[in-house]
Amino acid sequence: MSGEQVYDLAVIGGGPGGYAAAIRAAQLGQKVAVIESAELGGICLNWGCIPSKAILRSSEVLTLFQHAKDFGISADNITADYGAAIDRCLKIVSTQTRGVGFLMRKNKIDVVRGRGTLVAKDRIAVSGGADGDREVRAKNLLIAAGARVRPLPGVEIDGEQIISAKEIWGVKTLPKKILIIGAGAIGLEFATVFSAYGVDVTVVEFLPRILPLEDEEISAELAKQFTRRGIKLLTATKVDGAEVKGDTVTVRLSPVQGGQTVQVNAWDQKGPQQAQTEQGQGGPQTIEVDRVLLAAGFQPNSDNLGLETIGVETNRGFITVDDRMQTNVPGVYAIGDIIGKLPLAHTAYAQAELVAEVIAGHKTHPLDYDAIPRCTYTSPQVAAIGKTEAQAREGGREIKVGKAPFRPNGKAQALGELDGQVKIIADAKTGEILGVHMIGADVTEMIAEFAIARTLEATPSEVAYAVHPHPTLSEVIAEAARAVEGQAIHQ
């Protein structure tokens, strides 16, 4: 590989956004290089989306065994090997990582190992990798460097007793008690896992409710289900520090006082937003646990990238881009978690394809972030798209809301999955679907119907008109769509 070669596109970061952009650009006839200092696939494949879903599957199977009698099956002397479940997760990760490497070779994409730093709007210095120090030149640059765990003052990750979602895959023993800091998707998914394995779980959230960026009604329903399962939820609560003493971690907590502000990664088009907390209850307290999991959010990997060198603008560390994913520097683009717009892997995939097509000169359309699903793989699952009910009302729209519970649904009863509902928010005048919020079994699969509906500008009446197969959980979607116009059949 000649050091004098000029690529059409050079990508910093081989995560979902970076490798997808590279592949799409290569398909469009571009010569591409990807610069990656760690494993291809990024956080999602190696430490996030993929292994977490694998361990959630193990916990789901265990839960089914625990409720075998409900299905007329006797299953005695059930043992759960958590370490073996972790090993299964790591094997899946290895398979996926090898798959990405194969795709790089198949599409003739050069993978340059090392850390990339911008030195000019057409050059990246690469250092510290197996390929040695060198420069990569390209007509277009794409920054897809992702994000990392946001540190919390007083809580120092040691990789054993205080861990993040990255170190968790190296710990193959179960704690008796765990405290999870953060009640977003990551924290609540691991709360689901540990609870299934019989661990005493406490979740602490700085904001007033769990899943604080989702619809309040769905958040309340999930809190009810978690509480029934024995998971303790401490909201509007601040972690003041955590101290390891022998085999115990002592965590100091205090109520959040009204009026404080915390930065959160909002999911709308505006990037990082601010959210107000509510008055915390009670007084300071301490909790002793065997392990602490820090899952309180991420911060962009925008430092030490050389952004200042070429004048790339940022907002609170997030790179500022236009609707074509271009920064203020012509020919320099950014996608994924580092721009703070709905930081999800499938968002990065969509942004990646957009950038590749922009660079290739194809006609493109701005992304509709209200048409991108948000999924939380708890038990029960949560899935959403678009505005919450509160956001829709705050926007000044006259709205109609249709709801349908899972409990009357025949398939839900057959599965033994009765809890949850589908909630549709629509514009009262036009029928535009403004938001959909679902909680229940397999809703992370079902939400795709509304991604299509939103993209095709379908109304709830049109969703209801489409014949849904019986018996399926998807019938609840049709029932909620009918309910928007007061025409529900089974309620």
C-alpha cells in the first residue's frame, strides 16, 4: 500500500457508521481507507449492541425455565452458568468481527491500523498501530470516531468491582448485589439480565424517571414491571461517590435538588439537549453492594482528533454537521455518536449511506430522525418512534391518541406475555403519525412497521386498513390505529 496514494474517502473509525460508509462508498466506485485503532465493529459490535443482546437472550431462556410450570412443563434442578453465557457472547462477537473484516477485503477497502489525527482537510496522520506511523491522504474525510463512557466524579472504574458496559464482558462471576448507575437503555437492559439471574438489583437515575427520554406513560409502565420483579429504582437521585473496601463497594447517594441541570444525549435533530430534574426525595444514604455498573451515558471521542487544527466546529464536544453530514470544513464529514443526533447504530448506518452517496454525487434526502426507531431490549421491551405525547402537545399540535393493550390479544395470551400496550400519537387534522410508543413482547421487531408507515406518510387509518395476520402480536398495532379514530374492536 503506497503512502503516496490519494483515496476518494478516508474514514476515522471502523464502527457501524465508519465501516458502512466505507462499504457503500466502495460500492459506488470510490477508493476507501478505514483507520481504526481497536477492533472493527466499534462499541456496538464488540461491547454493546451485539453481546448485550446475546446475554439478554440467555436471561430470557432462563426466565422461561423459571416459569415452565405456567406452560405445563416441569423443569427441576435448573442451573445457570453465567460464565458460559458470557463465553457465548464473546464467540458471537468474534464471528461478527471476522465478518466485518471479510467485508473490508471483499470491497477492496484498505484498513489502516492506528490512531487517526487530522492534520489537514485532506490528510490524516496515523500513529501507534501495527502499520507504523504514516499519513493517509484523501479527497474527502469522514469522522466516525464514536463515543466512550462518560466518567462520573467519585466513581472510578477498576474493571472488577466498578465496571462499565465495556469491562462487563471480562467479569464472568455474578455479584449477589449490584448497583447500576443510569436508567437509560444500557442500565435497564443489564438490570433485566442480572434480575433474571437472581441478583439483587438497584438502579439509580439522576433524572425523575427511568427511560427519561421516552414517553412518560411507557416509562411508568416499565417502572411498574421492574418493581414487581423486585428491582429497586431510585430516581431523582445523585451518586456522590463509590468506595471499594475489600469485597464491598459502598455507594453514597443523595436526592437531586430542584432546578439543577444535566446534559443528556437527546434523540431529536438538535443534538445534545438540556433536561431539568425534579426535587429528589428523602435524604443522603449509603448502599453496600458487591459490584457497581456505570451506565450513565457517553461522551464523544472528539478530543485529540485534531479538529481544532483544521477548524471543525463542535457543540459541547459534539461535531456540528448539516443535513448532508458535512462539517463547516468542505469535504470533511462526521456521523454517528460523535455528532450526538439520535446516537444509535442504525442511525449511524443511515448517516453512513447518506455521506457515501453525497460524496459520489448522488441525489440524496435529509434524514427524518422522527422516522428512526428507538429500541430498549428490557423485559418487557420498549420501542418508540417520533415524538412523545408531551413533545407533541408542547409543539402546539392538536393531537389524537390511540392505545391498545396486549392483554386481550390471543397471541399474547398464548405466549404468556400479557403486559404492555401500543400507543399512537397522530395529528388530529392531517392524520400524520407524530409518535408511536410500545411496551411489551417483541415490540423492538414490531416498531419497524411504523418506520415504514412514517416514511410512506401513512395515517393511522391506513395502518388499520392494512390486514394484520391473526393470531399475532401485530394485531395490537391495528387495534391502536383504529383507537385513534375511536373505532377499536376489542376494547
